[in-house]
Amino acid sequence: MVEMTKRQKRFELSGDVLKNLRESSGYTIEEIARKLKTTEAKIESAEKGKASFTLTQIKKLAKIYNRPIASFFSSSIQKLPQSPDYRINREKRLTPNVYLAQRRAYYLSEKIKEISGKKTQFFLFSRELKADELAKRFRETLEIELIKNKKPDTILATYKEFLEFKLNVLIIEFPLKSNDVRALSIFSDISSIVLNENDKPSIKLFSLFHEICHLIRKTGGICSLEEEVQEQSEERYCNSFAAEFLVPKEDLKNEVKNYDLSVDKAIDQLSDVYGVSKQVMMIRLLENGYINKETYEKFKRGINEEEIKKEGKQFGRRNWDKVFLNRVGRLSLEEVRNAYLKENITFYEASSILNLKTKYAERLIT
């Protein structure tokens, strides 16, 4: 229904749709009122179906929410399943980028399923298995070789590609713009993992296998990788899985023989061997009795928490082909490319699914 004014047409939209679009984008009424330069009362009235917006305002909202304008004129909006939040500080709001990453992962997941007919293939493992035993079984079942003595980004890329095509799991990276969300995972027909694009490769590597553990146990969620106080918490379990997978106890036993662990440089060298952070390596050494609690606590007191947790700043010129490849994921790219080459979808549809500008779509798809 359209209400005429002297200056501009005003459109009466569904209040439920407006509210859903805002909440699923991670914004408060106060924030949207400020961005539209209007009052909170106006936003509240619109979300109750008692006020209208101009086309200019709708276009601005579409840009803020990263949604097509057509969605504002829908009679309803599909709500995404709510992901479990495993962060310790769950009272802290998630950033709009985390909401956008979730929507992006759901969308790509559904599109891959639609154009390929494939589903994620996970082997069934007993939930009674201890985390380290599950990591061993997972490696043996999939016949994944341990990768060592390579740069973390190389190890990460190799594992990502193997897991995507072996299990049909969508793995993408996204700038989450959050210092307490390292990654998130969604358990679905095509399960997906979103890594924080701005994290260091060694942190993304650990996050990857933490989320893989969640998916094996059908417990995808939003993770900071910080452990709950409870001994048997889900996050603690997934951290143990990732640690054992990346730094296996038996392999570490042979590796430490070559190093003097009383020297800090030795810890750095061991971290480089497995491609993990120094923090992960110190925990593995403590867990397996190679260093004492006092040594670990000394390290922990001196560690620069902000350096580990903060979003990594990008310096120099970025390789945008690589950035966009990571944002769409190799599985998405492969299935969309196959559908395009078979002429099941047009080039425009392919680039739209992957959300790529023409110049990058041409390079990645064709």
C-alpha cells in the first residue's frame, strides 16, 4: 500500500518483516534510528506496522542490512535457525558481521545443495569417546596425514581443501570484526564453517579443527575458543580434539627429543613445526608433562593477550583473488563452476551466488 506525500512516496511495509530484517542483521532500534537520522519511536512504530518509510530510507536500510530491496516488500522473511553461543561472555552482543557471516554460510550451503544434490558426509563416532581418541579415529578413518614443517597458511589451505572435498563441508573466511568470535559452524545438510578472516593462520588452523569437532558431534555454534569453567564443557572437548589432531601426543613425544625446552626459542621452533600458536604448544607441553605448571603460568603472565585475540591488521597490498576465494570457499566455487560449465546456470547467476564482482568472477569461475 502506498501513501502519497508532497515530497516522496512513503511505503507501508510489514512490521514483522522490518523487525526480522533488523534483528537478523544484529542492530538495535537505537542504532538504526541513529543511522536513519530519525527517532527510536519512529522505528518502533514502523516495526509495529504503524509508520512508513520513504524509498530513500528503504534503500539505506537495504545497504545497512546487506539485503536486496525486494526483501523489504516481502510478506514474511525466513528466520534462520538460532546457533548455540559458546562464548563465555554471552551477554556481549554479536557484531553485525557475525550475523552477515551466518546468513552467507546458510545461503551458500543451500545453493550448493540445490545445484549439486550433495550432502555433508560425516562418519559416525561414539559420543562416549574422549576428545583425543576421537581425533585419532577421525584421522585414521579419513586417512589424513599429519602436516608438519610448513608455514601455517600452507597447512591451513591444505587441510581446508581436503576437508571440503572429502566431507562436502563448506569452509569460508569472513571479516567477523569481533574480538571474541574466532569462528562459527552450522550443522546442516551441507554443513559449514566460517573462520575469522583477520585471524593469524595459526589461529585459523586451530579454529578449523575446533569447528570440525563441533560438526562431528552435531553441535555447531558460535565460538571464542575460550573454555568454560566446567571440566566437561563442549568447548573444552573441541579444544582438546583440535590440539590432539594438530599436535598428536605420540608425534610430539618423538619431536621434543630434539629440543631443549628450557630455552624459549625451542618453544617457538616447536610451534613452527606444527604450524600452531605458541599458546597451543605450551598447553600441549604442559598436558603431556614436558613443562611444569610454574613454567606455563610464567608464560601465561607474560603473554600479550591482545596480540593473540585481536583482529590482525592487514599490511601491504592484499591478494584479493585469494581473499575472495577464501570468502566463497573452494567447495562453493567448484560446484558453481561445474553448474555454469554445464549451462545449468548463467554467468550472472554464478557470480551472484558467489557474490563476486565481474572481474573476480571471470578469473575464479571461467
